[in-house]
Amino acid sequence: MNKRLHTYCSIMLLLIGLMIAYGVFVMIRSVHSVNNFTTQVEEARATMMRTHSAADSVRYKQLVEMKNMKVSDGLAIEIRTIDFNAIYPVTVQNQLTGKSTNVYAGSFKVPYELPIWATILHFLCMGIGAYAFLYILFIYLKLLRNFRKEENIFSLDNLNLLRKLAIFTAVGFLALVTGSGIEVYFAQQTLVISGLKVEYLSTLGIDSGPLEILSALIVYEVFAIGVRMRQENDLVV
């Protein structure tokens, strides 16, 4: 039994590590995207200065305007992917044929502006979520150590760790959903398309969160029963 739990915890530890690695990858990719955009601005400027072309001039002005887009408090405009429930098709013009075409849109990258209070709240929620999941990683490391050392895993120490695991799983999930919800709320204020409704379940990523919280609570309750049974057996002996 201990070997099986050790294997499960090792797999969970690996999955959490992969999630953290993916988050770092997304962050690096975002920084690269910003640098790439700055390069585009400089290349457009160089082309404009070299050719004095009106088309290049327009392109350069468009890029500079995008680069300098600011809200009143000085924060840059962000972009959020919004998933839609395409009940009806959206009519768009096919640039290749010039004819109108009906399409079912799945998602759009929508630029949005956050007021200063929403920005602070957003980063606070994301910070809490990041701390919660890092602490969950620490809990799994301690559980992994305990499962390897102890003959009987049904101890009060492991039970307390599992209770913290359930609590921080819920806290991390709620914090991240709240932070994403702030982004989605302001993003959907900038784009309204007839026949499309925002798909909150997929946009906020809340489809698997409740199951994870429920699974953590079930494991905690199973361990609580095991601890009580062990204590009763110790009293009988």
C-alpha cells in the first residue's frame, strides 16, 4: 500500500512540476512576443526611412499606435483569449473571394483595459494562486517523505497535511478563477458579437477545479477514518 501511495504521489509531484514548467514557458513566450513586437516596430521604421513609402509609413504609424496604447493610469492594454459558444454563425467577408461567409467562431484574442484597482486585485489573486500551488508542491514533498519513512501512513501528521492540501487546493482554484474572471469581465466589455455568448466554463478553466477539490476532500476523509480506526485499535491493544 505504501509503495502504491508513493507512486501516486510521485506522479502527482511530476504533474505539478510540469504545470509550473509550462507556466514559466508561457511567461517566457510572452516576453519573447513583446520583444518580437518591438523588433517589428523598428523594422517598419527602418523601412519607412529607407523607402519613404506611404504604405510603410501607415504600417509604422499603426505599430507605434499599438505600442503606445495606454490606459489613463499608464498601464498597457492587455490581450485575453475569450472562448465563445457559437449558437449562430457570424457573417464575415471572405477577403479571398470578396463574398460574405458564415462562420462559427470559437475564440478571439480581445484587447482590454484594466483600471488600477482591477489590476491590483488581479495580480493579488494571481499571487495568492501561485503561492497556494507552490505550497501544495511542498505538501506533496512532505507526504512523499512520510510515506517512505512510516510503517503506518494513517498518522495525525499526514492527516494535517491532507487537510492543508484540500484547503490550499480550494484557495488556489478560487484565487486563479477570480483573477481570470476580472480579465474576462473587462475583455467582454470591449467585444459584442450577435449570436455569440461568452463560454465562461472553458474561458476561466473551471471545468476540472471542483473535481480536484472534491478529490482532495475525499482523500482527507478516508485518511481521517483510517486515523480514527488506528487510534481505536491502539486503545484496544
